Amino acid sequence: MTTAPLPALAAHAAGWRHAAWPEGLEHHARRALLDWFAATLPGTQQPPATLLAAALADERGEGAAICYVDGRRGAARHAALLNGIASHTVEFDDIHRDSGLHPGSPTVAAALAVAQARGAGMDALLRAMAAGYEVGGRIALAVQPSHYRMWHTTGTVGTMAAAAAAAVLLDCDADRVGHAIALAATMSGGLQQAFRGSGMSKPMHAGHAAEAGVLAARAAAAGVEGAADVLDGPAGFAAATSSSTGRWDLALADLGTRFVIGGMTFKNHGCCGHIFPALDGLLALRARHPFQPDDVSRIHVAGYHATAEMCDRPLVKTEQEARFSTQYCVAALLHHGAVRLNAFSPERLRDPVLHAFMPKVSVSMAPELVDVYPRRRAARLRLELKDGQVFEHEQPTRKGDPEDPLTDEELDAKFEELAEPVLGMLSTAELRDLIRRGTELPGVLVTLSAPMVTGRSP
């Protein structure tokens, strides 16, 4: 008989308030927090976060939660919304590979805002993050891969992850955490079509998930009740957004012994993760058979559904379109050596050399790779050079995945690369050390665009 998912997940999440840390897991949680700030800080200086920070300034409210877009304190929901948007803007946020969820953007945005609002410490924040990652990752496992055909998992399941994390910080027991998750389930949303073209909707999915998660948690803590079977009922979340009422046996397997936050993918490229296998494969090919972009006649990338359906974009105009274009990212990698923030600068997006190269890149699906998605994110490459040489390569995994994780040194380097242009070298080092070893929460930061006083949460 299948275990009812909501009470099982709620009990597990509530247990994080006082349970002993499994060996090494606190370190993984600190890595996730560091990576969240790395992804978030560049996004604080870009739309849509900057536009919404100005538009919603009169709705900030009173409170101690920090909106990192403008560096000011206010209500937790306000900070969660804007920080969540910023964290999902430059496509550098973490991934739970097996479920396709980006848990960090909504979960950390919600948890950090509530923790700051309540004057909590670092340990409480990290515990809430672990709870939220677990709830989100496992619910996403239950509805994938069919959920991802129409829905954006970070906007949908991310709402429940954020609610669980916020509820733990509000000291909810298992019953109240369950109500928070149930309430969040019916507030969730986020459509794939929002990012299959241009527009700024995609980051707002993560921000809405964070804000709605805080709302759901506060409602549950105040006594508002949700539907106990909202996840697995015949008209519940799984039935409405996937091809079944949920694969809950798979989702709940090893609950309490294998932890989502301990198996995260931290991005090594600043674009859609479905493009990563192609980029890593090309780096491997070039290491074995050195070649220059002008030597290339044709490159073919075969992958899984999302590779072809989402990332086959031979023409791009906007930054978002480029981040989801295999053709553009391959051109940027081969001409400039990496796909980082500067790959999507206005000058690069207009570069005629990159646009002239893009037609050389084609994309298709490989049935064998479709069948193993999402637990395996692979690509098959065929590289044809103008001199007639042909090289083939199958890239079985991605740099940053659990099988090939970023080391602490590599993660620190990513953080410094993304944070220093915003904070400067000294403040970046202080924030890194606080996250790595500190007991207090990050507070207001010194930024280059809007100088403020460095501090800690009260």
C-alpha cells in the first residue's frame, strides 16, 4: 500500500528543526547557500528584479528581511519575491538533476527572508533549506518527467519547497508543515511557454514561488488548513500537472537516508542546463583533437526531449533566447572559451561572428537518451571539420552533476567571479567566509551600484 505523501513529507520536514545533522550534510547546505548568492547577486542588477523593486517600493512593509535588489529591509514576502526573481535571472542557480527542479531559487529566497525577519541564526536557516530541498525534490520526482512538458517545475513544485522551508523556520509541527505544503500546492504555477520565446516571465516563477511559499507557511502557522490529499488526490497536483496521480513510491524511497541537498548540481555554465552536455562534450573533444572555430564545417548535437524542444534555437535576439539556444552557446564557447555572464552581453549578442557560426550547429533527439532522462543528462556529438576529419563523442554527464561535482575550490571561484563585480573583492570574501563557517545570517551587503553598510541580521 502506497504511503500517503503529504504526512510523510511533512513529518520529515518538521524533523529538521531539531534532528542531528547527518555526516557532511551541513557542508552541502552551506555550499547550496553560497551558490544561491552567486546566482542571485548578478540578478539583483538586472530586470525584471530591478523593475519590480522600483514598482513595488511602496509595498515593502515593515520588517527585517533584506531585499538584495536594493539593499533595504522590509517584509519577508517582499524580500522573498524580489530575491527569488533575482536568483533565477542569469541561469546560474542550482539543479536537482533527478527531478529537474531548481530548488535553491525559491527555497533559499523564502527561507532567508523568514530567517532574517525572525532574527534566526545560520543553523536554523540551513536546516530549513534542507527541509525545503527535500520536500521539493521528492514532489518533483513524483510528477516527472511528464510534468516538465507543460509546466516549469521551479514555479510549481518550488512553491511547496519554499513553504516547507518557511514553515520550519516558523517552528511549525508536522501537522502545520503539512498544511503549509497543501496550501502552497494550490498556489503554484509556471508555464513552459513563458520561456520558450522572449520575455521576462521565467525569473518571476521563482519569485512567485518564494513569496507564495511564505504566504502558505504563515497561513498554516496561523491555523489555516489545506487539503490533505492535494498532492495525490484524483484532482490533485500530480493528476492535474502530470500523466498520473504521482509516482510516490519512487519519490518517498530512502526518505531520511538519502538527501536532496547532498546531491545537487551546481552550474558550471551560465545557460540552460539542458545545453551543458553539449558544451562539456565539445570541451572534451577539443582537448583530444585541438581545433579552431574556423576549422569547423558542422556540429550535430543529439540529446533528450528538452534538448531539442527547448534549446534548438538557430536564431536569437534576446538574452533569454540566447541562454536557451544550443547554437548560440556552442558558438560562444568555441569562440570565447566559456559560457559565462559576458557571453550574453549586448556586444556579444550582436556579434556577427557568432551569428555566422550558429547555422553550423544542428540539434535532434536520440531515443536512447530520451529514455534515461532525467536521471541522466547526456549528449551525442558529431564534429565535422573542413579538412574532412569527423569526430564523435558521447558525453554521459555534466560537469557539476553529482558524478562530477564542482569542488569547494571551484565553487568558491564561481562565487567570486559572479559576486565580485557586485560587491567588490573585500565584501565578497567576507560573505564567502560567513557562509562557509559563520553562525550568523548574511545581512545588508556593500554593493558597487548602491553603497550600503555591511552588517548582519539583528
